[in-house]
Amino acid sequence: MPVESLSKPTVRSLFFNLVCFVISSWGLRWATTITLPPSLRQAGHKQFLTNISVIVTLFSNITNIADFFIQRYAKCPTLRNRSHRISKHTILPVALVMESIVPAVYWPLRLFAMKLIMQGIPENNSPSPIPLSVDCAIHLVPFVFLFADHYLSGSGEKFVISNKKAWVIVTLLGLSYYRFLGLLINTERGQSYPYPFLDVDEPYKSIIFVAVTSITWLFYVLYQKFPPYVSLKKRSAKKQF
């Protein structure tokens, strides 16, 4: 089903995505050079939800940067419509909710219970193995700039994915990550889950996944409940004609 764009991507949107791409890619590159504890080494850096989320964010940045130019220079209406739907209504909402749950879980634990978020940390007040600049680049910057692109760029729109479909998508993503970790990690061989709060027996592990997945979906519901002001204003003006 075609999605009618209310406006072309703004220069602010291009700026937000360019800056986000540069900082996030730098942070991801730096983070993947950190030496992991022995219990995490075999599964590698690909096991971390943070890294997966940053990759999705970078993909969102690329599609939105491309859409900025496609909407201005492409002659084909079908291409413009498809680019708009993929960038603003498919990749951006997925990246935004993923990058919403990451800082929501990470920073409270990082500040007050580091032993629950990082393996190999003897005490909660131990120094983090991740420099603060890198920490912010992968655990905060992606959310800030995706949020800004949606709400402050002047081209944000209410997402077309319904709350029910979003629930299905988020649930599938949560289940996929659960199964992905199950394939990577064998605790009988001395491996640990990437986050200590997941090193619990069933059914507690599944309960944690359900809780985190549900909160992720609630972020989407919240964003839909309060869409960008520009989107509301333009839709209201359009109805008057």
C-alpha cells in the first residue's frame, strides 16, 4: 500500500542522520576492539544487543540519507514512494524502538548496578572497560539522533505500522535474539550470556526477555500516541482543503 509523504526530508534530517552515522560507526568500531572476558570471547561482539542495535541504526541512517536525495532528484514516483516507506516507516521505527530500550536498560544498571550489565566486573564501583566517549557513542547517541530525526527534523510522520503489527514485529525480534543467543552460547562449556542479568535459570530468563520485549513495544505505542507535531499540523491543514 502506497504511503503518501507529507513533506520531503529536510536538511535537518540529513544532518541528524549524517552525524549519527559518523559517531555511531566510530563507537561501534572502537567497541568491537575491546578484549572480552574469557566467558564471552567465543561468541564474540556479535552477541551484544547494543552492537546489533547500532548496526540497525546505521542502516536507518543510510536509507534516510539516500531518501533525502531520492525525494529531490528521482523522477520515478514508485521509487520515491518505496524509498520513503522503507526509510521513514520501516527501518526508522525498528531502529528507534531498539535504541530506546538499549539506554533505558543500560544506563540505570551502568550507573547503579554495573555487575548486572557487564561481565568480569568485580564490584559495582569498578571502572568501566569502555571509555565514556565510546559508551555514549553506542549507548546514547543513536537514540538521541533517531529521536531527533523523528520529532525535531521537520519531516517526521506518524508511523504507518499499526500497534498490533508492531507487537508482532517486536515479539519476533525478541524471540530471534533469544534463539540467536541460544545458538551462540553453551553455559556447560563455561560461556556466559553477554549481560549478567541474563545468567539465570528458566523460566526467569524467558520472563526477562518477555518484559524487555514488552517495554520495547510500549515505546512504539508511546511514539504513536504522541506523533511529531509537524505531522499533526500538516495532516490537519490537509484536511481543510
